[in-house]
Amino acid sequence: DSGVTQTPKHLITATGQRVTLRCSPRSGDLSVYWYQQSLDQGLQFLIQYYNGEERAKGNILERFSAQQFPDLHSELNLSSLELGDSALYFCASSVSSDRGPNTGELFFGEGSRLTVL
Amino acid sequence: KNQVEQSPQSLIILEGKNCTLQCNYTVSPFSNLRWYKQDTGRGPVSLTIMTFSENTKSNGRYTATLDADTKQSSLHITASQLSDSASYICVVRGPFSGGYNKLIFGAGTRLAVHP
């Protein structure tokens, strides 16, 4: 158990709909990362937050948005869903903001599997 | 361009055999390199971390090597077990830019261990 909690574990919805994925980081971790993993593909970085602020952006679509709340949990909002958005969405947390040559390890949750029909 | 390339893309070995997975990177400057193991449908878990000054590091039957001059890392698995079947992902912590060190992920090597 990594200590990172993601809900829901599974989600089935229709095209055009909107869903929210939730992530609770490990206790004490300030950084939250979101990744998308399509079937048989590698992890694609979406976005990172540190202590409530957006820190880095990857290949995140405009239809997707995220935020990190004062209690450090994070939500990833996916709207106007398309078939191609079906994927595993992972949240990861780490202690630091990645400033400097630190050795921060990412701790991943078990993922939220989104199926768009 | 900062990239991490892994080979082979997939590998099938028999239980008890050894194997070596490769990771080549063009990331510069380099902070550290981690190998993660990802079981199917699960989140990745860190196996080892290599910093610039380290050449070899072991974690049980897993041994990682790093050659910072050639920018290559390998993950050697000894006496493979069925539970080693997973994807192995190489992640390089790269340049410090915009206030943080960017993480660059490889696409992973999918290992299948057959009885």
C-alpha cells in the first residue's frame, strides 16, 4: 500500500459526459501528479501541483482540468469525454516540489480506470 | 531533446532465467534515475534509484547499473520468478527549469516470465 488513495477505482460513462477523479496523497506529501495510461501505453504526464499551486503541465487537454485543495487532496476533472479518453488515470505524490537535485520518489495510487462508451 | 528510451519493448523469458533491461537517456543535466516496476493494472513502485556517482545498486534479485558517461542504465533480474512479470519503467530526473526538476519517463519494457 503506497498510501495514495484514488477514487473511484472504476468508472463507466458515455461520450460527452463529465467526470471527476479524486486523489488523496500520502500523509505529509505536498506534491501531487496526474498521469494518463492508455491501453498498452506508457505513462503520460498530465499535470503537477505543489502545496495547492500548479507546478508543471504536460500533455493535458483543454477539456481536462485539475486542482489541489488546502487539505492537499487533488481532483482531476475530465469533460466532454471522448472514446479516446478511456484509460487508467494515476495519481502520484511526493514530499518535495522537485526543487534542486533531490531524490524524491513518486508514490503511485492504484489508479482510476475510466471507460467511455 | 530530453528523452528516455527503453529496450527491448517486450521480453519473454522462462522462470529461473536471468534478463537485462536497457535504458538510454539523452537528458542533460542529469539528477538521478529510477527504475519502477508496474504490475498490470497497478500503480508503479520504485525498485532502485541511481545518482550520478553510483555505478551499481542492488535490491534483492534486481541490480541496476549506471554509466553516466554513455548515459545508459540497465536493470538485471536474476533467477526470474513468475511474479517478475510486469512493466519496468525507467524515469530520469532531469534539468532544473521553472523551479523544478523535470521527470522524463521511458515507455517501459514489458516482461513476461513463463513457467
